[in-house]
Amino acid sequence: MGVESLEKGHKIQIADGSTAEVLGPAEGNRQVPVRILDSPFGPDEPGTEKKVDSDEINGVYTDDSMTEVRAL
């Protein structure tokens, strides 16, 4: 399973500890457009939209309560 499996609305965990929502498909199988939901350790404020490199994604949350993460 890779970055190409991400869909709009998926919640992901980023390497800096942030949680983000996927806004669309990966561009060129590398850059994923996201909106930051929570960033306790990272530099981005919640609501920030940016592109995240696929290497920075730790995993995808598998449940609505965002307690279970599946590796990407």
C-alpha cells in the first residue's frame, strides 16, 4: 500500500507529529495536498494547507477516533 491509495478525506500522521486531512490525490506519486488538523510539535498552525512529501507520511488513521494508524 502506498501514497497512491490515499483519498480525499483520509486522516494521516506526518513525521513531525502533525495530523492532517488529505485534500486530493498525490501529485506525481510524491506530493500530497493536505490541511493540518493538529500540530502539537510541528511548525504549522491548524488549518494550514500545504503539500507533504510521501516520505514524511508515517501512516493513515484507520478509525474515526484517530487512535489506530496503518503504515503507508
